[in-house]
Amino acid sequence: MLKRFEIVWLVLLFLLGCVYGNVTHADPTFNAKQAYVVNLDTGEVVIGKNQEKVAAIASITKLMTAYVIATSNLTMAEEIKITKADFKATGKSRRSVGLFLGSTYTREELLLLALMSSSNRAAAALARSHPTGYVGFIKLMNQKAAELGMINTRYVDPTGIYNDNVSTPEDLVKLLSAVREHPMIGRFSTETYYKKEHEIVTRTKVRVKNKKTKTRWVERTREIIRSYGTTNRLLLTDDWNIHLQKTGFIRVAGFCMVMILEINGENYAMVMLNARNKKVRAIDAVKAKYWVEFRVAPTRQVLAKLDPYRRRR
């Protein structure tokens, strides 16, 4: 009788171990169609989901734009005026707001706004003002990609607004590894706020009454202060040590994010492509970080607590 009881007890322990073992150590699931996490210090692939597939990368493109600028030995204090060409290059993109026609920025400011706020006009102006010109700049982007071994990557503009800017998570980790050698890019991409005073000149047609009623143009100058912020909510939380990041979105690419962050004293590259929305994109990143830290998938309660979009009292 005792022997039978021991057998039953061992079977129960085995079944419980299987059940709870699967719950505790189950791999995290991601909404993003592609997810890739690599330990940059050891080369270990920690998470891999469709990392070899080519996909649109939206404003992740701007990381290569920044890399070209950083490796071109340019004067970062040089002032660059926003022109109609920059408006034409970016169209009605919602990430083009805030950079006014005729306003002047230093190259350093444009790089900051392209990385922190994902400004398309800033990226377009950086390319246009490059010694190679706008078209030559795009050729240089593809040349740099080839040099880095990004064999499945193609760029057609410096902003990422077109569907034909494509890459793979594997290629993007190669880009992240190269970009991390330029601290300025990491610093600008992780800034969260910038304020600039603009002098705006407007021309108004007025009617002048004299012997002959005429109209003439009158120029008026006014000063406005424009604030710019980050596109990455994770930078506003305390439990993330992010060294470099870039987000992106267009309809075809979905919501994307790449980062280099420190976890448990080691450096990791994280790539999330084609998530449903920006909150889901952030939750996917939380899942990946938690898995790297503890090698377990977070519970719903843990995710709710770590959600960067939750309301804080």
C-alpha cells in the first residue's frame, strides 16, 4: 500500500513539475512580427523571431542617416536653413512638423531632432546639405550598409517615409554595433526634450491709401518657442538603461524599435519590427528585457506593473 502511495505521489510531482515548469520557463510571445535580441558582449542570440526576413523599417532608416553624418567629418556647428526642397522631400508626413520654412538650425540640432523626435525634415536637410548632395547621400547610405555587411538592406531616402527602405533584424544589429562607436548618436537618440526659439518672418499684403490706392507686402517678424520631445516612452521610465535607440512607423512597417541597452551589466541589441501599435511595441520590449533578466516570461500582473503607458499616481 505504501509503495503504491509513493508511486502515485511521484507521478503527481512529475506532472506538477511539467505544468509549472512550462509556465515558469515558457518563452515570451511577441506581437511584433519580428523580434531579435543579441548579447553584444558575447554574441549570444537570446531571442529570435523572423530575424532573417526582409521588411520595411520606417524611421529606423534615420540611424543610417546619422551614421553617414557622424562618419563624414562635417562641422556640426554649421548653420543650415530649412528650404522648400526639405518640404518637398517629406511631403505631408506628420513627423515633419516643427521645422519651419526659412528657419535655421545647426547640423548638430538637426541630427538631434532627427534622432530624438524623428523629424523627417531634419533628416532631409541633413542629406541635402551634405557635400554629396541629396542623391549622393542616399548612395552613401547604401555604400555604408554594404561595408557593414548589411546584405539585405536597401535605402531609398534618408527619412524612412517610403516602403522601399528595407532591412532585416540581423542587419540592423550590425548597424547598431557600428553606430555605438559614435557616442554623439547615442546621446542625441536618448535625449527626451529640446527647446528652441524661432524667429518667424511672415509677409502680409496690406492696402495703402494715398493719392492712388495700392497694395504692398509688409514683412513682420515674430518669435516663437518650439518644444521637441522623444518618440520613445521607455526613455521616460526609471528601470531602463538605454544607450542608443530609434523608433519608427509607417503603415507598411508597423511600429518599430531598435535599441542598445544594458541589462545585468551586459550590453544587448534589441530589434522589434511591425508591432500593432506603439503601446504593444513597448510591451514587447518589456517582455524581452524581462526574459533577458530572469529567463522567464513575465506574468500579466508583472506586465501591467512595468507597462510604460500605465497611469502613475
